[in-house]
Amino acid sequence: MNIRSIKRIYFRIPIILKLLMIVLVTMIFFGMIIHFIEPVQFPTAFDGIWWAFVTAATVGYGDYVPLTTTGRIIGILLILTGGGLIAFYITSLSTATLKREQDLENGRLAFHGHDHFIFVGWNERTRQLMKLVLEYYPGRRIVVIDKTVNKLTYKEYPVHFIQGDATEDDTIKKANIANANCVLITADITKNERQADTYSIMTTIAMRGNHLTLPIVTEILSKKQIENAIRAGATTIIRSNDFMSNLFFHELDHLMQATPFEDIDQLLVQQQFSHQKLPLDLEDETFSKVVNYFLHQGYLVIGLIREDAYTIHPKPDFIMEENDIIITITNW
């Protein structure tokens, strides 16, 4: 190994470790010197090293004290050099800790966890979603990617923030997508629908390119862009405009005594949807019998899917067929 290789390794070492190495070498050097100068007062080399650390840190226990003039001169030199080194090391350590906190808040640090959720876009929807995830999955970590937010305090929002463009590989890799559990891409409602959907689709392509099997949930505002989002690699499409339009329609009907928004909101908060294949022994049976069967299993049946067509709340004598998918809800 030549000098150039040694220099290359040295300059790659973090400044904190460099300072620590210098402090250790300095303390050992002064400890060995005082041991050889005053072997009676400092019987072992470790006693000398202990004295060097205590003196340089200005603690001064007084258990070991140099008695000769030479020993005291060594002590003076130790205070002038070692004391400054230790003070500089502690200051650098504090500065590095503070810088890391600032980098975390400003979204500069990469995430190194696993089995986490990745949210693209920081808005009221993802804030509410964060609260639900932390309530029902308290151990699940959340990574938020957003290019419009400059700072996100962990104390206020317990997520790992990454500031950057979610369509760029460098930003995606910072979120550790290789070990993620799921990705949710929310639409940017500050843009027009076409721009928002274009960015969501580009983000979906970038995410899928970095992970071929990861579930990706993408919010699309325009119905025309749904097929493009599917081709881009989205596992699930959230059609928020369609959902809200249907909800508005129900709210306009004053003949029925109901509160559709609150009802659906509480349903989604308190219950979980589940799709289950129809058991073989329930084929050619009535819908009412299927409802009773699943009710004993702790599931409430609300409908079925047959050949990709949804049927909600069919008649009790509706006959079930092979390959029917049962739509149920159950407690979290």
C-alpha cells in the first residue's frame, strides 16, 4: 500500500472519527511519557493514560499527580494540546448531531429501514392518511417524498421526509424503494388535471422501473388517463373525482334520511374491505345463505364480483356461481 492509497483512505474517514483517533493517539502518547518519567507515581502505562484523559478533560480527580518538574511540564503541555483537542472533538460531535437533525428535517438523508410505506406528495390527504396508518399500524414507518416542501419537522409529523422529485431515480433510491411495502402516489391538486395526472404517471413509471413487484397505488383525476396509469405499472387506481361525484350526488338527495359522507367515512375508518373467493360448497346456493356463512366467520357480505362486474346487495334468492368473488367488510 503506497502513500497515495493511505491518503485516499484517510480522507474518506469522517471528521469525527479522525478527531477521535487523534485524541486517542495524543492521550496514549502523553500517558506513556508520564509513565516512563515518573514510574513510581504512575506504576502502569494505563495509569498514565488515565491521568492524561482526566487532565486533558479538566476533570482533575487528583488520584494521580506528577511530582517532578519534568512531569509538571508534561502536564502543562498536555493541558495546552490535549484539552483543546477534546474540546474541539466535543464541539464537532455536537455540530455533527445538529447538522444531522437539520438534514433530516430538510429531507436530505436517505432512509435505511424496510417494510415501509412511501407517500408521494405532502398534502391534507396524506396527513390524514398518516394519522390512520400510525393508529392502526403503529410500528410501520412512513417515507414522504415531496419537491414543494422545504422542511418537515419529525416531532410534528413522525415521518421520514425526502425533499426531491419522485420521478428521479436518485430521490426514489433515497426512499429505499427496494425494501418498501407499498407506494401511494397522490395527485397534485395545485395543478390542472392533465398536469397532475402526467406527473403521477411519470412517477408511477419511475417507481415501477425501480421495483417490478411493489404494489403502487396511484391517484388519477381524469378518466382518460386511467389506462395510461395502468400501462405505467400502477397496481391500483384511485379515481378520486369519480368517488367525489358519486358522493355529491347522494348528498343532493334529501328524500333519504342519511348522511352519505359521514357514513362512508366511518365505514372506511372502522371497517376493512376484503375480497374472498366463493367456497366450493356454496356454489349454486342463494346469496342469503352466503351472507349467513360469512357472518359466522366475522365478515359482512355487501355484494359480489362476477366477470369483473360488481353487484352490490343482490336479492336474497340470487344464485351464486363458480369463480364469484365475495365483497365483505370486517373489523380492523
